[in-house]
Amino acid sequence: MESRIVSICRRYADDRTRLMDILLEVQRELRGIEPAAMELIARQLGITRVEVEGVVSFYAFFSRRTKGEIIIRVCDDIIDRHAGGREIAKVFVEELGLAIGTTSADGRFSLEITPFLGMSDQAPSAMVNETILTRLTVQKVRLVCARLREGTEPRDLVVHTGDGNNSHPLIRAEVNNNIRLAGEVLLCPVPANAGLRSALQRRPQELLAELEESGLTGRGGAGFPTGKKWRAAADTAATRRFIICNADEGEPGTFKDRVLLTERADLMIEGMTIAAYTVGSDAGIIYLRGEYSYLRPYLESVLQARREHGVLGKNIGGKQGFDFDIRIQLGAGAYICGEESALISSCEGLRGEPKNRPPFPVESGYLGFPTVVDNVETYCCAARIMEQGGAWFGSFGTDRSSGTKLFSVSGDCARPGVYELPFGITVRDLLDRVDAPDAAAVQVGGPSGEMINMSQFERRLCLEDLPTGGSVMVFSQRRNILEIVDHFLEFFVEESCGYCTPCRVGNVFLKKRIEKVRKGLCELEDLAYLKELGKTIAVTSRCGLGHTSPNPVLSTIRNFPLVYAVLLKEHGDGVQASFDIQAALEESRRLAKRRSMIYDPNYDEA
Amino acid sequence: MKKRIATVSLAGCFGCHMSLLDIDERLLELLQQVEFDRSPLNDLKRFTRRCDIGLVEGGCCNEENVHTLQEFRRNCDVLIAVGQCAVMGGLPVMRNAIMHSDDPLRECLETAYLDSDKVYNPSNQIPNDAALPLLLDKVYTLADVVKVDYQIPGCPPSGDTLWNTLEALLAGKPVELAYEQLRYD
């Protein structure tokens, strides 16, 4: 073990900031990161064991115990659950004879639940080591388990590869793109490097003006003006600057970056290169979520091909002195790392905890240098803007939300998948396209977004009205709104990094009270409590997770008051409906071997 | 007409009642305005009629506490949880920390009466007389069991805090407590 760990650390020059990569390799090679291994890594990197353990314990894909040779992770987001994900998990449990969260005695298999794999358009899904399995059925799972027991390698489980680059020899995934509608900016055919060529002929200041004219806003969901961000980074006095691409698409219901990474990797890297030229950067990082690690070999090959074609690396595009290269940083299963400052922490080999702001990443980001962090789609748009012009881009969409947007639609509709449409289309328009005639509720922007009701389907998808990073989940009449809310809260409780109290504790309280509502044990004043607590969490939390985690509760109270109303009860006698004296006495009756003189009416007969 | 006040100590230590006596000579002023109904201060064991204010010290650790509390809720217009135990469970609530046990109540009783080295219990039995109220599975705060109108933290709340609260309540004004009067220790 010692020699293997030492050689892994050496490969990363014993660099403490590359701890994520080191741990990922140790985890892969030794199937776990045991205390002795942490000790060794710490010694090798010159840090304390606690620092290593802090990182190991933070990420879902690292484990202190040795895991099985084959790790099966069944996706458990709400769409997968509605598609039968729970039953799929049960079949795995039966077939492998393993409880969820355990490893078989022979060390062959580990079975786990994971919050979101990014495959809700082809649910239910699971991940077997790095291989993604989609559209699972009971029969298919039985077959998969049988083949795994025979010794089939996970990657050989794939029988039919998906469309487009999913069949590329370096991807070979069962995943389908499900591009249902290609718009005029991203999913239409795009010329290679036209944006980069055009950009390199102009001065960075002109590019910033072009970007600002386009009105491009961040595609991850927050909608910050990209031009303003790049200008802020360019205006800093610094010796180095960094460009980071946020490909940590973790918001349940979002999978459009998966499609872009598969089909528009070149365009995305082109956009990053343009960003590097514009703000003056020589190094970039693609932060790829661990769940998408199946795309990594392909992305590496795209980077390599670009180096060979002179559009990445030294003197890019023949421009003397413009050097820029990119490395891929793999994540390890942490939703919070989609938050830019947490993502930077992760790239630095730290726990994926958000940083205090200010200073903002554009002033002091990766390793303390000004850093531009943008979404995959944002970089793709930037490249197209440099090719076609800001005015062209601005001609799509609305005033404040220009351009087209990729919407990932999933749930109760006939045509789930990715739709490229101009910002500002109505929800109803989108529902018509995805063929969802019985839609009763739509969750826009993922769990952290807003749940709207049927009377609100005329609302528009754009920053002015309903902002979204792409996630649109459709729910029919058959779905239980409060089950969905409860599930979203479970997700936030699980994914809170635990740093600040309002988010760590508050979300647990929210969930408990929603459970109480579901049991019919709440009164009107419990709604006031939920609203008040939700507001407190949103206002006092440290980062976006806590700012938005009460949204499932707050938006459903607002938009689905009747769902709550039917479950609320009035109790005139001043007792709390949730307090059950009989249940509270049960244990005591058993221990004392007698009944209650006060609460058992037939006490004397006993 | 004088307002009626009832008080009781549930799973508490009577410290909050002692604190009420700490209002000293203001007791006379209080008695000008109120009449005590059921309370350990006058040893009345039952409500004689409906009361305006109920002061409850201590949380609920057994069935009798629950029963008494429900009676207070039924008989008092305004119910006030007084002190840490009533508001958050206080010291007794420490037994709720035994949560990783299959049988937490048994573990609690065995530690208290049998296993601890500090225990002198020659009979080696856990008290279990029919006259003893049954314990609840865990300790509940007052608000867990009934609706509570006001909560005064503190262990105990000072005499001044209690006085200011009662004074304002009786005058029908909002309670204004100085920063140092509202505290949790």
C-alpha cells in the first residue's frame, strides 16, 4: 500500500492542492481510504492527517472503509423515484443480497443510493463504477446482476450505445442525448473555432464590449452578466488569472451540460480559451462532476486534439505569447461544489465548502488569484457570440435574458429531453412541445427553484419571471406535491455542507415539520412557522444552498395552498395534535408491567 | 375584579417559584391586583374556577405532568412556560440524549437506580409502585404537549423578569424586558 500511495502522490508532485486527484486515485486503486492511508498521504504532502480526513469525509465518493470492486449507485432523485427507482434499488438488494450502504463480505460489490446522476430524461438510472445504466427495468437489473456475478466488467455491460458521441469509442455509453429541439445558437451545427479565430483578431477590450452588448448572463441559474464578470477579472491587477468551467451539473433535473459536454466539448473549450484571451489567463480547469466521469477520457482526447491543432497550449492560433492550457478536475459527489466558491475550494484540494464573499472569485479565487467561473453553456454561448456578434445573440430572448437557453425537461411528459429555445417562452409553450397534457405542477429551476401550479403556466422562463439553470420537472395530477417537497428537503439536508447553522439545522427542522404536515398533525400556525423558518434560513445562510433550500416549501405554500389546507386541522382545546400520549406511554407500560391510572380508561380491570 | 393566577411545578425544581418569591415586597403589590388559585404557594390542589394566567414551571417527564398541564391549558386563558425546563426541557431533558439505544428508557432507569457507582440501592430494584406515575418515553417541553402563549427563558428567570412580565400582562401592555433580563442561564 505504502509504495502505491507514495507513487500516486509523486505523480502529483506531492502538491497539497491536488489532494482531490490523489484521493480519487487512492480510492480507485485501494477501493477505500483507510486511516493508515490518510496518514501516509498526509506525511507525503506535509499536511496533517485531519486535513486529509476532512476532505475524505466530505465527499460521497470517498470512503474510509474499503468498498467493493464494483460499486453500484442507484439514482434517487424524484424523477427516478417516480419512474420506479425505489423498486430498482430493491431488485439490486435482492439480487446481490446486500443492504443499501453495505459491501458484500467477499469484497465484490457495494450498493449505494446517490442523489442525482443527471439522467432524469432516461430514468431510472444507476452507475456501476464509471458506467452509466439508463432506463432500468426489473428484468434488466436481474440481467446486469447476473452478468456482474459472472465477472463481466462494468463497461462491458453496455449493449446499445446511445446516439451521437455517446457511441464514440472513448465514451461508449448507454446514454442518449435526447436533443428534442436544436435552436440557432448551441445545438445547431457550429463551425469549429470560428469564434476563437475572430476573437484573436481583436483586442480583449473589444471582446468585453461585444460580450456586454450580447447581454449574455450566466447559464448556471444565478444569471449574473457574464461581460461584467469577465471585465471585473480582467481589471484586477494580478500576476495570474484562472478560467474555470463549472461542469458540476448537480441540480436535480438538469442534464443539458451532459449533452453539451458530449456534443459541444470543442465549443465549450473554445469559449474557455476566448475567456482566457480576454481576461489574460494561462490556465484553466474543467470541474467535471464525478457522476460524469464516463466523459473524462473523451474530454481529455478533445483537449489533446486541440493542443495538436494549435488551438490550445502554446501560442494559440499562432498568436505569439498567448498560452493557455486546461486540466480536468474530477469531483467526487458533492452537490454543493456546483456553488462557485465551493467548487474553487474543491479544486484547491479542500473540503467543498463555500468561501466568504467578498472577496468574489473574480478578485480572489483559485489559489487566491482572480478567477472566472462560468457554466458549460455560458462558455459555449460566449464562443458563438464572438463568431456571430453580440447583437445577433441579443436578438434572441428577452430584455434582461438574451439568447437561447437549453431546458432539460423530465418527469410526466411524452418527450423528455433537451430543448433549445429562446429565453422568455412560456411554460405552457414548453409543455406543449414536451407533450405533457396532464401536467398539474412544474418545478422550474430544480429543487432550489419554484414549483408552479396550472394557473401559472403562462409565466415565462427568463430572469424577469421564472429563472432556471435548465431544470424543468413536470408533474401530473397523480403526484403528491408534499412527497416531492419532502424529497427535496431530504436532498438539501443530505447535501448541506454543514458549515453554517441555519442551513445545517434549519433544513432538518423544515423537513420535520413537513413530515408532520403530511401526517395531518399540523394546524394553521404551523404554516406560519414554516414560512418564518424558511425566511430565516434563506436570509441567514452563507451560500446559495441555504438561500434557496426553503424554496420547495415556500413556493408550494404560495402556489398550492389547498394541498396544505386539506391536511391542516383545528384543535380548539389547546392540545398539540402531534403529541400522542398513548405512544409516549407505551415503553413505560411495558417496563413497569402496568397500565396508566390516568390514560387507560379500564385501568381497574387490568 | 382581581385577576386569577395559577402556578405549578412539573418536572422542575421549584427554583422558578423561588424566583417568583424574589420579587420581595412587590409581592404585596401583586396581591393587590391578583388572587392565587391553584398553586403550591397556597397549597390549593385543584382549580376553584377559571383563571386568567397560568404559570408553569418544568417540562413533562411523566403522565401526571401531562395531565396537570392539560388541566392548566383547559383552565387558563394565558399559559406561560416559565424557565428553561418548561421552555426547552432543562436538566431532565438530558435523558433524551440516550437515543442510540434499542430501549432508552430502560437504560436510563438502570443507570439511575442500578448500574451507576454513585447509586446506593440495597434492594437493587427500580421503583415501580402503582402510585408512581408512568414515565414518558422521553421528556417533552410544554409546547410539545399543549399550546403555550408565552415562554420566559432562564434558569431561573430572575424575580425582576417575572415581575416585569406579570406587571405588563396585568396592565395589558406589551412586555419590555431589558437585554440582560432575557437570558438562558
